[in-house]
Amino acid sequence: MYCLETSFIIDLLEGDAEAVKKYNEITGRTLYTTSITAYELLRLGKDDDKIKALLYRLVTLNFGFGDVLEAVKIEKDLKKRGKMIKVFDILIAAVTASNNLILVTSDNHFKHIEGLKVEIV
């Protein structure tokens, strides 16, 4: 099962051919996103109706205490290896990993998170 990350959703909504192709491949399955991704998208303040329409079709996973523990583990590991990424991305990765999902993203830096299943589009 797949968790759609912010950069992928932006590319999808902008009609990026690779993002659209990937979305069409995985549609028909239950698709997830995180409350962090929903926040990042809606705070942009553009195409709110289009963003909301897509978000309503996804299952939104909230950030819970188990995710907190996973996020701390990820952040410590990234810092130790000198591969630090944005905090919101750590939170998204933690929710994805905690739920044993595959993260679909356009951001290469997610590959630095050990144990995270990720497909970069």
C-alpha cells in the first residue's frame, strides 16, 4: 500500500507525466497520505479545491505517539550520518514507516532514511 507525499501530490496536481502515470498504476488500491502532507499542501493557499478533492479520496493518517518514537529514531540516525532533512519530511517518513507503507515521493532525500520503503517518481 502507498502513502503519497507532498512533492508527489504537487507534481500530480500539476499534471507531471511521471506522477500521473504512477498515480494511474496505483489507483484502485487504498491510498494514504499524512496529516502533515495535508497541512503542507493546504498552507500553500493555491488550488485549495483541487487539493481538497484529492485529499478526500485518500486515507489521512494522523501523527501519533508511535510515530513520535519513529521520528526521533529517524532524526537521530540522519544527524549521526550527516544526512539531515526537513523536520516535516521526517514526520511524514515516520508515519509511513510506522504504518508499513511505501512512500511515493519526488524527493530523493527520503532514500537516506534507513528501512523506509520509498518509490521516487
